[in-house]
Amino acid sequence: MIRVLLADDEGMIRAGVAAILATDPEIEVVAEAGDGAAAVELARAHRPDVALLDIRMPRMDGLAAAAELRRVVPEVAVVMLTTFDEDDYVARALVEGASGFLLKAADPRELIIGVRAVAEGAAFLSPRIAHRVIASMGPAGLSRNALARKRTAVLTPREKEVLGLLGEGCSNQDIAARLHLSEGTVKGYVSAVLTRLEVKNRVQAAILAYEAGLVDQA
């Protein structure tokens, strides 16, 4: 069972997200909070697998809550719930250790896929968020794309395949199934990719995969 903490200052949003998650029998919302400070306290008490945090909340916003969760309960995977006008928060959330980014207006299936992905240790970046963030870079984005392609050029064809699947939010188990490899072999590839690209985690690798054009952004 995947245990989820849900934090959003809008009760209707919490109710809607909780209802969507309830459609998956393997996901359980164990606590709900209306602000970031309460979310941190509930996370300490319930030790959920995943914390879904709205970015804008009273008392303590989602970014500050993510930083505090990383400090007090680092085993909890953090997913930020965003809207289309909050792209500038993504980079800051990455610094605070977020494992995923989901749009509140996304397809309900994406919410469930994202929660499952981060619970399994993967990263999940909503394709619509990735596409918008990269597009918003303008001319600078072109330079970042070129740099990303140069950085990923050091990877072998198989490592690029693995990186692309990381960008899709795949867990090691998913990658193993897609590429017909053992999970142990996939772990080795993922470790090699992170090391060779000099990125700290799977989320940073996922963003690099988008910038290098290794993920379908349709």
C-alpha cells in the first residue's frame, strides 16, 4: 500500500485529489493538511511514502515544507502540485529535493502514475510542465538544449535509452520490462547515467533528458 499525505489550502482541491487517488486500491491518503506547517507535523506523525504538496499555502508554502520534510523525514518522496502560472517555482523545488511535479488540471491518470512512480523511487515530471518550462526559456532554452545534447553525447546508446525512460517517469522495474533487462542491470545503468552526467538525482536527470530531446513531449 502506498501511503500519501495530501496538503493543499483549498478543501475542494484536496477532496478532488483524494477522490482520484481512492480509485487506486493500492493508494491510501493517510492524512490531509491545509498548510505547509501542518503537513510537516503530519508527515512526522504518519511517515507517509509520498507527500503531495501545493506550492502556495499559508504559514509555510510548499517549497519551504519540502525543504523541512527533507530535513526531518528524508525518506518521504515529495511531489509538488502546480498550476500553469508557477513554472518559475520548479527550479526552486528541485533544489528542495522534490521527486515529482504534477499539474492540478492534469489527466487524473497522470496523478496516479506520478504517485506510483515516486513511491517506487522514480522521478516524475508532468510532460506538460516539462514542455512549458523548456519553451519558456526562449533563446536561453536553445543554449540549454545544445548543452544538454552535448552532455548526453558521452552516454552509450543504451544509457541514452535509460535516460529517456527516466524522463518518462519510469521506475527501475518499468525500465527493466521495457528494455528486457534485469532490475540489477538497470540499477547499474541508472547509477552510471547519474555519475556520467554529474546530476544529483533522477529528477535532474529527467529534466536533462527533456532538454536533450530524449523524451516525447507531445
